[in-house]
Amino acid sequence: MNLRCKLELLTDDKGPVIDSIELDSTAGDWQVAECKIKLSGTHPLYIRYTGKGNIDLLDISFK
């Protein structure tokens, strides 16, 4: 049974969502996921989890 969850990326704690990443929260192994966002200037980055249960983030990187 796959339980889908989502990581939403925002530049403000109240939205709007600028992109999102869907994951399988029951995969058991680490998953690699990516998205491309285009911003100019300096902004905070909020990552909001939506789904059941919880997940762990091993690494986050920016290019």
C-alpha cells in the first residue's frame, strides 16, 4: 500500500506554494526527489509536509 505524501515549497509561511514534490511515505528506503524553482533575489524557503505519518530528510541541496 503506497501512501502518497507531498513536500510543498514556499517563500512565505502562509503560501503560495511555488512547487511541490510527491513521495511514497511507505517506501522504506531513501528516495531521491528534485524539483526546479526559479526565483530572483533572496528569499526564505519553507518546506511544508502534507500527508499521513512523517518522513526524514537526509539531505537538501541547491544548485
